[in-house]
Amino acid sequence: MKAKFNKAALQEALNLVTSIVPSRTPKPILQGVHITADKNGVVICATDLEVGISYNISQVEVEREGEAVVPADKIASIVRESVDEVIELDVAEAAMRIHGADSNFTIYGHDPGQYPAVPSFDGEADVEVELGSLQEGVELTVFAVARESTRYALNGILWELKGKKLTLVATDGRRLARSTFALSSSADAKWSKQRIIVPAKTMSLLDRIGGEATEKVTVRFVDNQVAVVVGPVVVSSKLVEGSFPKYEDIIPNDYDKKVTLGTDSALSAVRRAALLASEESKGIKLSLSKGALAFSSRAPETGDAQVDMSVDYSGKPIEIGFNPQFLIDALRVVRTKEVELHLGEADRPGMIKAGTEFLYIIMPVNL
């Protein structure tokens, strides 16, 4: 294999593809990237056996077809530090030589025949959505995914397909984030009203793909896998097995306390009030009364903090505690200028809404 690349295009591809390469694995070949060059261009692939990605580079001149598997970290570092606009990759046997104007590197790889196959996108799309909508939906939910849970369904994001709407839901048992947005076309009938759980790692990868917000994303479901195409990128992933909780049952519909807050102002208030929150409680108190909302924390060993905000509220007063980081996680990704805070009683969850697209449930903490 021998090919000349535009450095920026090669680096963009490697930045995305190498992001899923495992740092530790009993199979060293998985720490490499698979590079294939033919008359149609160059495809760079990586997989951790759960998620796979392939990137088709068109800004390339292929002089000799072939393939190679080389350590992901090595080739990515060399390309990143290169000062050349054009980089040549030349593979002979198990060695890849990387040539620049004033530099030459040789790195040794693996037998490409031993690299696991990365699924491609074959067939018609089951779902189409704009890239900007999908990535906003990911950002509004992925932070609430359980990081380590024996309930595997909580380690992914639920996809609910209903007509021309896609709803994404994530929860770790202490909070729940839901985002709803429009599809470009109605979901295929066989997938409508289905509940599919996609791993959080896959969703985060989709959020990293560059492109215009209006670019079309095509999605296909096959058995227990999902394949997503965005321009030159194909992401494939196994689906998470298990039953996602019936989250609708915990969304309150009887709350009588509502206040509208400026998103940036609320985020700033939470961050400042949390500065003196104790390590033990890790909570801040929200005190809502007529015309005012106070965010406060107290720690015997450090002191106390209070941030006051004027609000349009005339209902019954309430005091309730929350984990400030859980509030921050939601407020910093919301794109609306205002959010609604809904409260019931001090021992019931709080609810944040942003427009009709975003809903967030957060369990209270005892202070």
C-alpha cells in the first residue's frame, strides 16, 4: 500500500477513529487501526468489538493498493506533530513508513488478515435525522447515563421511535434526562414504537462527528446492531440488552409549584452556592418563597454560602436539597435561554423543562 494524504484530512479521520481504540485489551491488535487503500480511496477502521467505526478519506492519492494494521497511538501522534501539508504512507510487509519533507518514521504493525471485520451500512435506512438534532439530543441525555451499573440497560440511551419523532432517554437511577426531536422522515413501520437501547459510548462517538447541522444522518437496525452513516463516517454498534425502566411512571403531572429561571443565571447561582457545599452532603438547598429563590450551602468546617435570585412566584414556600453537580450537568447543556423548575414536596423529585424538547428529573437529597 502506498498513498499520499492531505494532512488535515488524515488527522481529522484519525482523531475520530482512534477515540474508540481501547487502552487496555487482551487482544493487542485492537489497539491498532486498519487502513485499506484501493481505487476508491482509503478507509480507516477501528473497533473494540462492541463499537466499530470506518472513515472514508477522499482527499488522497492512492499509488498502490493494499492494507495495514498499525498502532493507533503511534500513527495518530506522528500525523498530529507533522508540519507537512502532504503525508505519504508506504506499507511493505509488516512495516509502515511515514514520509514528510524532513522526516521519516517506520512503525511495525499486525497482520491485517487477523483484524476483526467492522460492519458496514448495507440496505435502506430505517430512520433519517439531521445531524444537529441528533447531536443536541445526545448532549441533552448522555450525561445522565449510569457509568457503572449491574443493570446493563442503564448503561445506554433509550431510543423511542414514534412516527416522525425520536425520543432519547437516559437515567442512572438518581436522575433522568429526556430529549425529543423531529426525524427527517417517519420511522420504518417495523421500528415505529420500538424501544432500542444504544450504548453511551456509541452515542458520544456520534456527538463527535463533524459536519453541518443540516447534514442527513441515516440509521439502520439489523438484529441486535445499529449502523449510522454521516457523510464519510459509518458507526456500527451492538445494542444494549435488557429492559429499560418505564420512565413515564416517574414523571410527575401533579406539581403545583413552577418558576421560570434564566438558564445562565441559574447555572451561575448553582455553581456559586456549591463552592462551600460539604464533602459529606454534597448538596445545596433551594429555598423558594414569594418573589425569591435562594441557593445555599453550609459546611461546619468551611462556612456557608447563599445566592439570591428574584423570581415570579407567589405560591407556597418550599425548601429542597439537590446534588449541585446534577443541576449543573443539565443547565450547562440546555440551549434555551430559560428553563422551568417544577416542584412538588420536599421529598419528591424536582423537574426541569426546556421548551417541549427537554425534560429532566432529579431526586432530592437530605441536608
